[in-house]
Amino acid sequence: MSDVSQPVAHPPVTDWVNDFDHTDPQWTEDPFPIWDELRAASPVVHTERFLGCYMPTTYEAVREIANDTEHFSSRRIIVRDVRPELARNAAPPITSDPPEHKPAKQLLLPPFTPDAMKKLEPRMRAICNELIDGFIADGKVDAAARYAKYIPVRAIAHMLGIPESDSDLFINWIHMILELGIKDESKLLQAVQEMSAYFRTHIEERKSKPTDDLISYLMNARDKEGQPLEESHVLGSLRLLLIAGIDTTWSAIGSSLWHLAKTPADRERLIAEPALMPTAVEELLRAYSPVTMAREVVKDTSVSGCPVKAGNMVLLSFPAANRDPKMFPDADKVVIDRRENRHAAFGLGIHRCVGSNLARMEMQVALEEWLKRIPDFSLDPASTVTWSQGTVRGPRQLPIVLGKAM
Amino acid sequence: MTERLRVHVDPDKCQGHARCKALAPELFELDEFGNAHEAGDGTVPPGLEDKAWLAKSNCPEIAIDVIEE
């Protein structure tokens, strides 16, 4: 690797419409007014940062791009300061375009259907209660660091068949790839190498002793010609499942608890009407969608009447689409019984999140078990909430006081 | 006279969000990949009309048609 970049400090943004930057502290802290400003200016905005990047600001423009795999490639899916050479089998199917995408995606879908998730649910409820047992007597907790974070980590570790006790290792890799890696490529490469080495060990073990988990499932998978997958494909998909499944859902659970901590009326309603929970989860996913994806423009085209030039990246903000008032009445309000909700939190088009059913189940279980045992809670006024930087947004520090406010 | 409804999922548009199955389990089924299709010939039994419309209005891919017959 010859072109490993050094981290570069970004100048603060003063002109959001012509110079946006999703790593700016103001965006990290409160992106919603920024998105409104950008949407009012144009359905597609552009920045010279990140070697050139567009951002669709409306639901319709996001949909157009998500459905256009001819002009918008998924070969690069993180907007970063550099454009290193493309790796083969980076993380299929999320980094795949047609025609390679479909077989890679279909391979991963069966273990993640709603029925498959139902079988996992009892384990998830037990995990949530074990975590609550660990802090409920303390009277306060960092709900991001001690609850939200460990639910998806332990779920995906359970599915992959790797020790749940390695959770902190996975969390560190994800931090290096999704946060530090945006500006410091060496951190990203180091994490990818460490993950691959970790999974190689687990693959080796399963060659003599097959197991009933996702690692063995991928090792035994066959392509259309009946051939096993290349090792790089298996490793790429394993890295994807680990990365994609964790800080995304951690963020969604954290944002939901943050909302409920400061909205007693919604909390009380969910306790009184437990059947409303699935609808509420969809609304929390809409209002606090964690995941922003990216595409690379590979052919000149136009989106919502705006010209788009090849060679630029696209920041594909599903969270901003979900705040478009043209699509969602009262888009800036959380309406926990919203009936019509075509939110794009899990993406649109062929790259719909493979783990959407898992994420929904985890969110529902995490909120239900929390509310059963902690019906009253509030943000700790003596501490501050901090948010992650980059392409996955959620609280990273969420200090909460348990019990009725004094 | 009450009109009869029929639901139909466009398999080329469905991406397996499974919102229809969650909202109207009587009217939709999922295949092994989690992609949806209408149950049987898609006829909506009396009393489930509201669920048919709800499924349509929550499909992110606009893949569901409700046909009034």
C-alpha cells in the first residue's frame, strides 16, 4: 500500500450549500437544520471536499439515485478524503453492482428473514435483561455504552458463532473503520487486516469441526456453478456482517432511548399500548435514521434536474430523505403512531439492508425490555450526550438517570 | 354494495423490506429470501381492507397495488 494518507484537519464550514462536510462538528451535533437549509437550496448540492461529492437532499432525489445502478456505483460506499484503489470483494454485496450483486445478496438473505429472527428473539431478551441487571441498581447509566452498544454486538456474534466476550474487539474495529478511517486510511487498513486474521482463525477451526452458524453457512455456500465462494468473498461478507450489524443498530437503539428519555408522553403511551411498539419503532427509524450510504458517479447524468458528473462521490443520506416534509407531514416531529411511513432508513432499491429484520427485532426487544424494567428515566442534567461522527449517527455517550425525576 | 379488493406485489420492485407482512400478515407471504408476494390470488377477505391499504402506503418501494374490483 503506497498511498496511505495522513489525517487532514477539515476547515470549519461557513457555507453549507456550496461546501458541506458531514464530518463537521456542527453536522455531528445537530444535522437537521443543515439538511433543511440544503433542501431549500436545491434537490442536489455539491462540495469540493472529499475530492468532489454531491448530496441529494430530497426523498425523491435519494430514491432516483438508489434505483440507478447504471450511473451510481456501490464500489465505494464511504465518502472519505481519499479514493484508494478498489479492492476486489471488498464487502459483497454492499460493495457490489449488478450483475454480481444479486447472487451475493441472495446468499445472505435466508438467515435474516423475519422468521429466522423470531428464533433469535428469546436470546435477545435474555441479553437485554443481563445488561439491565448490570446497572439498574446504580440509579444512573450511560445507556449508549452499557446497553445499546452491546445488544447488536452480542446478537451478531451469536449469529456468526464467535464469542460474545470478544465484543470490545469488534467495537474497536468498527470505530477504526467508520470514524477514524474517514480521515486516516492507515487505521482503516489496520482494522480490516485484523478482522480478516480473526475470521481466518475461525474459518480454519470450522474446516475440521463445522458448526451451525453464519461462518460455516458462508463456507458451505455454493455459487451458481456449484463452486464454493472464494476465501476473499467469504471474508468480505463476514467483515460486512460484523461492521454493518453493530454501530447501526447501536445508534438506532441509543437514539430511541434518547428520544424516550426526553419525551415522557411517548414513553407512557408505549407502556399503556404495547401493541403500538412496531409502529413506534418505524417512526423512530424514520426520525433518527442512523445510516448514510454513498455511491460513486461512474457516468454523467442528472438527478431531479441537476447535472451530476462522473468521478464525484455521492453522500446518499437516507436520514435527510426521511426528514423531507414533501414526503412526510410534520417530518421534524416524532409521531409515534404515524400510519403511513415509507421511510428509507434501510435504504431503497437493490441494496436494501440485509439485516433490516434483525435490526427491527433488536430495537423492539431492547425498548420493550427497557420499558418493562425502567418505565421512568430522563437525561442526566449533570452530564452531556455526545454523537458519533461520520456516516452512522447515534449517541455514543447517553447519560441517563433511572427512575422518576426529582 | 361493498367493493372487493385484491392486492398484488410487483416482484421486480419488491426488495424484501417485509413491511407488508408485518402490517397485513393475512394478505402477504415471504419467500426464502424474505421477498413478498400476495397470499393466494390476492383477494382481500372482508374486514381486512384497511390492512391492504396500510400495507400499500408503507411499502418503501411502491411495489404493492390494491386493485378495486
